[in-house]
Amino acid sequence: MADVEQVLQPLQQLMRDTRRLAPREGSLDEPTKVWTEQERFQDQVADALVIILKTRGCTWALQGGCTFCGYVNDSMVRKVSVENFLAQMRLALGQSWKGQPVVKIYTSGSFLDDTEVPREAQAGVLALLPEGVRKATIEAQTHHATRDKLAAVRGALRPEVELEVAFGVESAHAPVLAWSVNKDDRFPDFIAACGHARGLGIKTKAYIMLKPPFLTEREALDDAVATALLCAPHCNLLSINPCNVQNRTLVERMFRRGLYRSPWLWSVAEALTRISAGTHTPVRSNPVGAGQQRGAHNCGTCDGHVADAIEQFSLSRDPSLLPGAQCACREEWLDILELEGFLQGAQP
């Protein structure tokens, strides 16, 4: 552990220097962003209202944060009061809720972190959800998901509203979390949080990162699949998140120097195929920036087709929709995986 801390300290400093965070101007009574997307709910495709609340920022990100996460760039880096949170929520619902049965409430970090979202605001925001909402989703770091906190947010909702808590697991393997992700959560914390949630009738989702920095394409694919299969017995849904290049992150610094390539869309499809074959727990993926150089991409010719197939699979959960060999660049991707495997095996 001492060796890990010695490495993480300069890495945290590097992340702080990269972010250059400072308090931001702007109204604290307006959410960062609101939109509607499609979500699978109760074996059907339903509309989901997504609300990004302004907060002071993810506590971990303010200390340096994960190597790939730039969401803290939208944070205010100053106090956001309970009244501000409630005003943001009222405005978002008043302008954009049109009967969507699912509402996703996201922050730049952890909804259950009292220093980011005060506990009174956690309950107050959820209590504002109107009649007609059937499911609410929040995100939290696993060590914030104590039984008491989960019980409080569950109690803020009407009994008929399903609550889902999404956890950023990223990887089940400590070396990847330490060296590639730079995250202070641990896999046993995820297992414990899922147990607390299950006992309260709360559903859970695991976010799994595909290709954080310093992993080859092959290593990243194998790690994501293995992590998903380890998470599957404990949660209700798996979400494969291909790494994309976000502003003011370590990944962006590497990208600008030609030291990082976002994962292939073929890797996303392959991960979904392997995971679907290995567990009955549903799995999905919604690659951000698919087909762009900063997002998961292939050769440029087949990107749209493969991304559409991944989206359709995520909504239908039908593995037959995942793409097969339909572009010459798939052979290039397979060659890369084989070569990386050969080089790994050749290392002393």
C-alpha cells in the first residue's frame, strides 16, 4: 500500500495541475444540462429525462481525480446550497418533464456525498419527482452508499417508484484502479454497497470502464469482461463505458501527444458479446462520442453502423444484433489484439 500511495501522490498532483480548477460564475439555480433519451424499463423502451445538477464538484476530482474524467469541468467549485439544488430540480422538471416514466439525476461526482450534495438536498430533490415517474436513477461512489444513506433516499420516494443507484466500479482489479484509473474505491466496497441496496429493495448498476490509460486494447478488453462477470452476481445491470477523451484530463494530455487511442468500437461489441454469453445480468453500452477520434471508433467507414448496432443491442438486449465481420478494419483490430497478446507473452 505504501508503494501505491507513493505513486498516487504525484499522479494526484499531476491531475490537479492538469485541471486548473477555479470557482465559476453563473446561476446556481439552473441545472447544467437537461435532455431526454431512451432507456429500457420494465422490458420496454421508454423515455428518460436526464438532469445534470450543478454541484461544488466531485470531492475526489477536486483532489485530483480519475485519469479520464472531465465532468468536474462543469462544476462550480463553490458551495451550492440546499435551496439551490431544489431550485435546479424544480426548473428542470417544470421545463422538461413531459411524462417521462424514468428520471436520471446526475452530478459531477457522487449524489450521496454529503459534501457535494447536502443530505437534506438528497432527499429533497427526489421528493420533487412528480406523479407519473416510475423510476429514478442516481449515481454514487460505493463508500458513500451506507445503509443509512440508501434508506434515506429510498424513503424520500413514493413506494411505487423504483430506485436505481449506479456505481462507478471501473475495474474489479486493484492494480488497474490504482495505476490506470487513479480511484480510491475498492471492489469489496461495491459488493457491500450492493448488499445494502438489495436489502432495501434498491436496484444497482455497475459502470465498467473500457480502456483506461496504460492498458493495451487486449488488456482493456479482457479487464472489462472479467470485471463485468465479477460484478454480475451483485448488481442488476452492467454498463460498459468506453473511455473517451475529455478536456483537462490525463487522458487528454496523453492523446495530444499520440500516447493514447480510444477503444475500438469492435472492442465494445466484443465485450458485450462475451459478457452476454457469460451471465444473465443484462449489459448495455452507450459510447460517448462514438465514431469520433476522442470517442470509441473504428476506421471511419463502419463506425455509424457498429455504433447503431451497439445502441440497438442495449435497448433490446438481443445479442444477434451485435455486428460481425462487416468491414475490413475488423481484421486490423483482430491483428492488433493478436500482436499485443504475442508481445505480452514474450515479456520476461
